[in-house]
Amino acid sequence: MLFRSIFYFTPSLGISQLIYYYGEEFDNWKDKLIISSLKNKSLYLLDIDIRNNSIISSEQYYIGNRIRDLIMLPSGKIVCTTDDQKIIYISAQDNNKYKFSKYYFDLPLDEDN
């Protein structure tokens, strides 16, 4: 199988994770790629055109933490883990699909280190 690059960021974002969004929480994010960035402390939303193998648009959502990993919950909400021992829970607010709430939870520190 042959793969080719269809989009790239210059300068590099320090991409840490990529997921395909098919959830219900953010209607306007459905069928898009979500990329997490270490360097820019942001999430990027890429609108994809599968038929033409191209990216239509890219949007940046500044989070303020170096995002290490992200997952989509069955509800469609997004959970991120960060380099500074935080978990960020992202959900829609007031039916405005482009706003989200962040909640920080401290992860337990390993006492042996």
C-alpha cells in the first residue's frame, strides 16, 4: 500500500497524537482529524476530503499545556493528558460547539522518583 503526505505544518507542531472524531459532543467536529501539539500547546482540527485525499482546512484551539495524549470518550467528549501531570476534560458549552470547558485534575505523583 502506498501512502503519501497530504498535509504538513511548517514549522513543526511537535505532534503527539492524532484521532479521527466521530463523536456526538461537537457536531462541527464530526468526521475530522484532531491533532495534539506538544510545542504549540494546542489542538488542531483538520477538515478532510477523503475522496480527493486532501485537507480542506485547519483550525487551532489553544489549550495552554503540552498535550501528550488524547482520547475520545464514548460520549464524544475529549480527554487529554499533559506533560505537567494534568488531565484536561473537554466538552461543549451552551450548544456553542466551538467553545469548551477545561477541568484540571492532578495525577498522583510517583513518590519513588
